[in-house]
Amino acid sequence: MKILIVSQYFWPENFRINDLALGLQERGNEIHVLTGKPNYPKGNFAEGYSFFKNGNEEYKGIKIFRSNLVPRGSGSGLKLMLNYFSFVFFASIKAFFHREKYDFIFVYEPSPITVGIPAIVLAKKIKIPIYFWVQDLWPESVSAAGQFNNKIVLNILNSLTKWVYKNSKSVLIQSEGFREYIRKQGVENSKISYYPNSTEALYNVVKPTKEVMELMPKVPFTVLFAGNIGESQDFECIIEAAKILKEKSSEINFVILGNGRKKQFVSNKVKEYGLESNFHLLGSFPVTKMPCFFACADALLVTLKDEKIFSLTIPSKVQSYLACGKPIIGALNGEGAKVILDSKSGLVASAGDQEQLADKIFELYKLDIQQRGQLGKNARIYFEENFEREKLIDKLLNLVKT
């Protein structure tokens, strides 16, 4: 089959769609990608790219058609809106004049929902179906993340979301928690399919390298968080828990890998609380190094704010954590918490409950090595049974053939 993937984000930006595209290509499909100029997460164009450079290129045999856009900058409301809608404008023009033919279009939507517009432009032109993979529920996800709160804007986005779903043959959801919400947006249940995230094949149980070990604090117990340092991740809860734990034991340290618009806030709070010796902001590293970092940690941390919308999602880092076979600590509600508990891979606190999070981390810290090792084994087994990459690619290909 010849497949066009439409995604605002693609390599060298680090998103799950990169690996899915490669996986589909490995099965003998011809994969093309319509995407934007890379600018996530730093907010400016990646090295070698600009508004006028690198419109089209190849990545491991995958043809990439790059649309212009306004970089997201700091991720503030106005700049982010310009980023979203500039991609829609330029990508829709590119789609309208696109000459290639495809069997279907696959849309990847971690936000924004507007990514569906250029896909619809092309799908109507060449009369092919769209399979729309929902990672974030719109418009509530942007409201909960603190990006937009204007009711008129949210109503417009809700209408746009319904229109995008209406023009898709199938709506794929990364969490079963999405189903009822999307049904209330007018989508028939028969049109909705559960299709969870997997993770790149590189996420596996590995031995830590000397290079990575030297970057980690030399302490008996390390809790590691990897990912976006943003509003949704509730770093207030993490820092408050770290403050509580410092009073209980100096042996428990936090390592944070990643960047985001709340990084400066976190850094300031760490200094205010005097946590510099226990809370380490190491910055961003290539995705290829993540399994080694995970291998150096005693527990992997995932948190989300106490918002109903976040209780419906499975944070994509959960699959990566499970795949690497390490104990998981969660401070979240709903679907993400359910995966951790069902997999018997770790302990869960309620979203936003800093005291409970501190208690759960301390409880895990008190377990012996064999008990923590069993949690890690449980994690890997659950990943292989529910989220393994090849199984999910089979599921997708069977879905589009029906």
C-alpha cells in the first residue's frame, strides 16, 4: 500500500509517529509524510532548517514533504496559536497542489486537532479515506493545559473537532477512556477503534553505560522523570513530594530529563526549597540514550494534573517505562493509573496528592532489590502482551483492510 501520514511533527522531532512510519515501511508499504518544519521542543527551527530551506527530504527511505510554519517559540498562547494555524494554512496549500496518489491518509494528532484540515483537503481531492489517530482530546486538552480558556474559542474548536471526525473513515483512540467523550461529539461507536501507543524498538531492558552512569547522582535510590516539563505534568506536586522526602531521607534523589515551558519555574522552586542536592535537572538527551538512563534509575515517574481530561489518557511515556522493565511510580488518575496497577509494575498516588506521592516513593524505596526487580519484570511482561510494536502494526494493517 501507498500511505500518506499527516502530522505536524516528524523526525528529527521525537514523536511516536516516527517509529510507526518506519514500522509500516518495514512491512513493504510505501510511506510519505506531510509535516512541518521541525521546531519542537526548543521553539525555533532545528539546525539546517528555516522558513525557506528544506521543503522536501528523505528519512530512511521515507519521503517527507515539509510545510512552512511559524515556530512555536516559548509555547505561549499567541505564539502557539500562530504555530498551529500557520501549519494548517501552508500544509493545506501544499496538500491542494500535491500530485501523488495514495490508498489512504493516516493522521497523527498529539495536538492540535487542526492537523486534520490539510488531510481533509487532500482526501477530498483524490477521494481516499482518512484514519485519524487521536492522542489528545480537543478542545478540553488545551483548556486543561492552560493554553486557551476563552469559551468562544473553545466552542469553535469543538465544532472543528466534530467536523474533522465526521470527515474521517475511522477514529483511532490511544486510550479506551477517550471513547465516551468522542461519542458525545457525534461519532458512532462503530467508527471508533482502540489503538494504543507502542514505543520504539530501542526501548528495552538494557545495561547502563559508563557514560550515562557518570551523569547520574551517586545515591542509593533515584526516581527519574523523562519528558516534557509542562503544565500538564504537575511539577508542583513532584517538587512538593521531593521536599517532603528530603526530610525523611537524603538517599532519595530525583532526576529530570527533558525541557519545557515550566523548566525555569521548576529550577527556581528547587533553589527556593534548597533541593539542589536532591533534585537534578539534567536537560534533554537523544531518545537513543533513554533506555540507558532508565536502567540507571530505581523507579520511573509519571505524573499528570488532577483534571478529568487527563484521567482519560494513557501518557505515552508509560509504554516506554514498561518496555524498559523498571518499577513505575505514578501520580495520576484514570487510565494511566489503571495500566500501572493492572500490570503490577509499581505504585500509584492520586493526581495532585503530594503527600501520597511522597509516601508511595518512600514505600518503593523501602522494598528490597528482589521485590523491586519483580515489579520491573511485571512491567516488561505487560508491555509485550499489550503494547508490543509488531502486534500493534498488525492491528493497524488489519483495521485499514476492513
